[in-house]
Amino acid sequence: MLVAYILLQEHLHDLPHEEFWIINLTRSNQVINIRQISKGGVTGTVVDAKIVFKTAIDNNAVAVIISHNHPSGNNKPSNEDIKLTTKLREAGKVLDIPVLDHVIYTNNGYYSFADEGI
């Protein structure tokens, strides 16, 4: 999702470590805000579903886009990325806060789970 990639550039460009961010959205998919959820090391960061959705609830989000960066420049999702996306989508269904996309950010492009139909 190109719009999310552009919105996240100022936060994720040229970072030497992984960070996980959430874009909170209104019913009409307007951006409420963009918040950092976690900051990790070179190869990963810890993401807690409770914190992700607390952030969404605290900001009255109706939907969210989640994102993290790959400092390596490889924009392909890892098995852990796929598992996390599935877990957060399921949690979002229970809370009626859909995860519209998970964008993996790199300095040279992005991977969108939604664009890829995953």
C-alpha cells in the first residue's frame, strides 16, 4: 500500500534496527495518527497484540494498518511476519478493528500483505 509506505518514510527510513508502527484510521480510512509500538534490534522487535490494540482503542480507531521495517533491505515477509499478521488479524476480528494491511518497509520499496492477497 503505497500511501502507508509514504506516511511511514519519515519514521522508518535509514534505521539500522527494526521498529513496529501502527496507523490508526477512521471509518472513512482517514489517518487519525501514526504511533510506534516497539523498537528492537537488527533482526527483530517484540510485538504484543495487547499493546497494538490498546493503541487503536485509545485513539478510537475503526481500522488499522500495521507496519515494520527490515533494515536488511529484504522486503519479503519471514515466517514470523506471516504468523504475526495472522495473529493480529484474528485479534482485530474479535475486537471489530480490522487490520487492513501489514506493510514491510525497506529503503528500496515495500511489501504489502493486502496487495499480495495474503
